[in-house]
Amino acid sequence: MKNAMIALAVTCLIAALMFLVLPDSAYLWVKSVHVFAVIAWMAGMLYLPRLFVYHAGAEVGSVQSETFKVMERRLLKGIINPSMIGTWVAGVWLAVSGGWLTSGDVWLHVKILLVLIMSGIHGTLTGATRRFAEDRNEKSARYWRVLNEVPAVLLVGIIILVVVKPF
């Protein structure tokens, strides 16, 4: 919970600085950063549970298990967390600067809901990384295999909302 609060504070600080520093003409540049951050975030969100599938089958204390711990920690800290922060910061800047929050478009509100759910899954994976590191995983490989599909399904919904804007 402490790390989540720190991440939230960092995200808010960076977003506030962006509003003070960047002109509205930076919209397309920030949009590019947002797309890049989303791709990196989703790559990690799809890969981390797959690592858990294999880690769940590894014997505690084995070389394989210890290798998975390093891979999971580096993926989370080096790619997934920074990418999520970048996604949120750039996304909030785009929504405010582009006038999307006041446009009344329902698609955006549904998209934000799906991104909040994705962020919750991110939190779940963060906690799981910690439990695996402490050799306290209680979930089966099957559980992680099923959870691995959730970010993909959310991503499909988000992409459809952004591209098609069905409502």
C-alpha cells in the first residue's frame, strides 16, 4: 500500500509539472508518449503473469525459482511500474488539454473505468511479485494462466473504445 501511495504521489507531481511546463501544442508529442507507455505497460502486464505460470511450478529455493524472482522484480520495477505512471500522466494531460473530460463522451468514461480496472490488476500483480519473492505464492499455475488473459481482454475493450468510440 505504501508503494502504491508513493506511485500515486509521483504520478500527480509529474502530471502537475506537465501542465505547468508543456504548451498545448505538445499534444501530439504527449500522445506519442502515451501510446509508447501503453504498449510497454501492456507488454509487461501480459508477460508477468506468464512468468508466474512457470514460477508456480518451480521448486522453492531452486535456481529456477530464484531466476524467476529476479526476472519478475526487474520487469515490474523497470518496465511495468514506470510505464503505468507514464500512461496515466500522459493520459490525464491529454484528457484535460484536449477537453475530453468535459466533452460528455461516454466512451472516455468507460475507457477510464477499464484503465482503473487494469491498474487494479497491476496492483494484484505487484502483490503477487512480492509474495513470490518471499516464497509465499498460494496460487496455482492454472490461476495465473487465467489471470494472464484479463489484461488482454481489457486491452481489446480499451482499443475499441478509443478507435471506434461507439458511444
